[in-house]
Amino acid sequence: SQTIHQWPATLVQPVGSPLSLECTVEGTSNPNLYWYRQAAGRGLQLLFYSVGIGQISSEVPQNLSASRPQDRQFILSSKKLLLSDSGFYLCAWRDGGWNEQYFGPGTRLTVT
Amino acid sequence: GEDVEQSLFLSVREGDSSVINCTYTDSSSTYLYWYKQEPGAGLQLLTYIFSNMDMKQDQRLTVLLNKKDKHLSLRIADTQTGDSAIYFCAESRGNTGGFKTIFGAGTRLFVKA
């Protein structure tokens, strides 16, 4: 069966520090991968999605970036965090041939 | 625009039916979804409906789709306290770069015992 992992589960970082959030998927190959952010009391905002290794589409211009170095690994990064980057970050995957989307447990990021 | 809109809050009594409404904008959407998010957790797919369907029933859940009005609803029969959560409406659009899903802001369902 397929599983999706995210780490860390929680993170507190100072303004201006770098960020690296990792997401990995097991039990499938060539998935579509997604990063979402959920700000407090708000809906999900799609940040990035990827249909293959090295292929990244950015939905919202900001100080975040994403990379997909391996088929089942998706990384969200920042060189310098802003206070507004605080939120709940969710990774998700989808089988390219089927539209159900599966979400990871999320990472709660607090920028202080 | 790309907005998916839904009311932010719904309160019902245990045992009553809950109806959560949503409107979407893209008439070419192929799939429409309802996801559930419990506190501090990721999203869990509850049910989905193909755009060529009007209704789908799955145990206590009934999804109604009005394509003309671009309106989607989720009815939960015999609502229980365990149904308290945030419910997200979403539409999926395919393109040459893959599929992406646009989510509403979520409706927080509060079930009173």
C-alpha cells in the first residue's frame, strides 16, 4: 500500500533562517506531488506541484522554492523565512492515472 | 477567477442532517471532491463525484451536483459528534502539466451533543 511521510511534524524557526521540509511517498511510482499551505483559519493554498523528477510548477510567487531530486521525494525550501511563512504545510500525491489525492500528516511551521 | 467558495461555519445538533454547500467556477472541472480535516491532521478524501453525475450516495453521505449553477453540496445524515471537523470542497482540473486541485476555504462543522 502507498504511504506518504512528512518531516518534521513541527518546526519553530526565527525570521531570516533557512527552511527545508521533506516529503516522501512509498508504494507508487511517478506520482504527481503537491505542496500546500494552510494558514490559520484559512483554506489550502497550492504552492507547487510536480509531474516528474526536476519538473516544478509554481502557483504563487514567494520566497519559497521546491525541488524533486528523486521520483518520490519532494522538498520545500526557503533561504530566508518571513513571519508570513508560518502555517501548516501539507504534501500530497496523486497517481497520474487517477484523480484521488492523498495527503501527508503535515508540518506545522511557526516563524518567530 | 479560480475561487471555490463555501460558508465558513455550520453548527448542527447530533442526529440532525448537515448540509455543506460550495460553489465553483470552472465548468470544465472533471472531478469534484469533499475532504475532511480533523484538528492538527492532514486531509482525508471523503467522497468525490464525476462531473457527468448529478448525485452520489455513500452510506451517510450524499453529494449533489448542479452543473448549471456550479453548485456542489454534501449532506451528512444522522450527524455525530465525530463528524466535527473542517470540510473542504475542491475541484480538479487537468492540463498538459498534470492535474491540480483547487480547494475552498473549508467549512467548520460543529456538532452539539
